[in-house]
Amino acid sequence: MTKYNEEFKLMVVQEYLSGSLGYRAIAKKYGVGATPLRKWVRAYKEFGCSGLSVKKTKQFYSVQFKLDVLSYMKRTGASHQDTAIHFNLNDPTLVASWYHRFLKEGIEGLQRKPKGRPSMSKKQISTVNNQEKTMSREEQLERENELLRLEVAYLK
């Protein structure tokens, strides 16, 4: 659940765009931080009402797409925000996190990491039958002979 719904964000953004008050005054009036208000205004200007909506599902991006975004940013010298706008990404911090992970870990840092606990590996069941199958015929006879000797010795 989000802290602010889409209608509230739209109302606050439209009040700012009307030009009556600045970021800080509107933020104080509605009890919102100035930074989120700036992000809402930027998202509204670039993407319209859909920029203010809450995404229902998490979007996953391929490694190739992430590399394309980072190479565009390096080629053009664009900021994280300009790059995000160019690729229709609503959040410039996403580009920043890709950039820092790429610098730190390389391409492996851009790959999706499995979440949660790993599944348990299946243990190999080693039974006498499996061992007998791998033994040669002669070894099997020697083993059987040894077991019979032990049985006879036990009965005496």
C-alpha cells in the first residue's frame, strides 16, 4: 500500500503547476516532503497521469536492456534523470542503481539474483543394492562367501 494515492498526487501537482505556490510551500501545506513533490511534478510532466500511478506488478528488465541504458548514458553524457526519461523509466534511481552495480560487479551485477532460500538438494541414496550393481561378479561372490562364513561362525 502506498502512502499517497494517485488522486492526491494529481491534486498537489496541479496546484503546483497553477503557479500560486512553490515546492516548499505546497509541501508544507499538504504535509509532503519537497523531494517527493519534485519527483511527482517531473513524472507528471514527462508521462502524464500514468506517471503518478502506482505500478501493480514489478517490472523486470533484461541484462541487455540495462546495458543499452548505461551505454546511452555514457555515450551522450546524460544524467540519470534524462536517461530514465529517454527510456520511459519512471524512476531515475533505477538507472543510478544499475550504474553503481555495473561499476562494482560488472555485467554479473546486472543479472537478476534468485531470492529466498535455495531449494534443498536431493541426497544420494546409497544402498547395498547400488553397491552390488557396481561390483564385479567375482566381488559379489566373495562378499556372499564372507557373509555365509559369518553366519556359520555365529551359529556355532
